[in-house]
Amino acid sequence: MSEPREPRAPQGQAGAPQGRPDEKAALRLGTRRSKLAMAQSGLVAQAVSQVTGRPVELVEITTYGDTSREHLAQIGGTGVFVTALREALLLGEIDFAVHSLKDLPTGQPDELALAAVPLREDPRDVLVARDGLRFEELPDGARVGTGSPRRMAQLNAYARNHGMTIETVPIRGNVDTRIGYVRSGELDAVVLAAAGLGRLGRTEEVTDFLSVDIVLPAPGQGALAIECAADNADLVAALGELDDPFTRAAVTAERSLLAALEAGCSAPVGALADLLADGQIVKEMRLRGVVGTTDGTTLVQLSTTGPVPETHDQAMALGRELAAEMLAKGAAGLMGERAH
């Protein structure tokens, strides 16, 4: 564990005293440079500014995942988007960082605090298809683009079970690039996260919201993670005001399942914890998990329901419990599958 660091004032700001944080100095928020990352970081910046009374400036950081043209599964999964931001935090170049929670590796470094998990947006996947088509309306042999083995596994399984023939095509790139494949006619459809399009203000381009009964999302999908140095107690407390306890419990259970399956961010694992309410009173949490071969021939899909977790350990236990059941049903043998 690194030595505790003195909080430092932002560099290059005239009049900011060095060696002691200025109460009104701008907080530096580290973000990836993509349009989506900038959009979601901008939303968090506004919220943080409201709770701290301090301005927030965005510090754009390029990650290996942004520059590499390889498929994510080949370069270590979505965790490659997180490493550069975490390094900037540990070096004191930024005060806090915003990640898409589904990109965050399941192991949390001691030096960094997951200070807040704000209220989750729509966790579902969506289809953007030519001619306004819904998934069930895609023609035989439709080419569907996605960079996710998890999506491939479930879409191919659904198609096979419903007499459809589709071809899943691995793609990379930002939202514009992916939707561009459909606009140009190269692909019939692409699958994206609903929350991402929502944060970009582009929900009207969705042609079908995919039910979680068809495609379970990635663990943590639709949620953001706000991370800062663990030894900056004041900032941890301030950011903590943005935390949503139910969202944190849900994503903790989902990520616990992922970790217990010993699967990385690029593995074909879907998970969703949702709250079951009796009228206005939330009674239970249901956790669903799926793992499958990318061609969709084999899926292990199970769920468990229990009391809403009140502690981190209870949420972790819910995920481990379901993972154990999935492993007993053969999930381990499906982990190494990759799209060829």
C-alpha cells in the first residue's frame, strides 16, 4: 500500500496555495475522452459541485482501451479503460474519477475508495436496427454487431430457441462508429447499453429495448462508480452523499457473482439484481445470472431471491451463493469461450 499522500492543490491555478488544499479550488475529475464518458462525467461534475460548493474541472485521460484497435476480449476486457484513471488518482494528478461501473475490475485496491454509486439508470441493452426493426423482426441471416461475448451468447441462444438465424459480428468503437455500421448498411443492427444512449440524449435512435428475459445486462450496467483516494476522508464523505444504497447493494451482488465465477469483464456473464416490492415496500432482492458459450448453444441461467442486503457482506454473500449454484450446473466450463 502506498504512503498516504498530502492532498494537493490543482496545478496551474494562479493563487492556489501549494501544499494545502484550497477550500474553493476546483476539484479535478478524471474522465475518459469519449463522448459518452464526457457526458456522464459532466453529470457527476454538476452533482459534486452542488454537494461540495466547489467548481469541478474535467481532466481528460486517454486509456489503452481507447487507443487499441484489438477486440476487448483480447486485451483484457473493459478493465483496460480503468487503469489509466486509477494511476492518475494514485499519482495525485486528479482528485476523483468516474467510471462506468461495468468496466471496473471486481478487486478494489486498498488505496482507492469506491466513494459513491449513484442511482442506476436503465440497465437494459437496446437494439438500433435498420428500418426501425425490433429484434424479433430481423430478417433471416441478419448481421448484428456487438463487442460483447455476453450479448452474443444470449442473442444467439434466443435466436436459436425462437427459430431465428442471426450472425453476431464483433465490433469496436464509440456509439457513432457502431450506429454508423447500421446507417451504412454494413450491419442490420447493433446492440448497445440503454444508459449510454440515454446519457448522450440519443434514446430516440433505439428501435427495441431488449427485455432482461432475453438479454441479462453486464454486472453493474447502467450504474456509475465514483472513485477517489481512500485517505482523503473529507472527499470520500462528500462524494458519499451521491451514493444510492439500493443501487450499491444490487451492483455489489452482481459483481460478487462475477468475481466468484472468477470471470473477467470480458467473460460471457450477465447478471442483474432487482428489488421486489410489495406495494411501496421493498421486500426482497432477486439476483439473476447467466453464462454461456458465445454461439448460444449452451447457457447456464439461474436466479436466487433473498432479503434486501443491508450490508456489503450480505450483498457479497448473495452473489457468491448464486455463483456456487451456477458452477454446480457447469458454468465453469463455459468461461473460456471466445468469439472466433
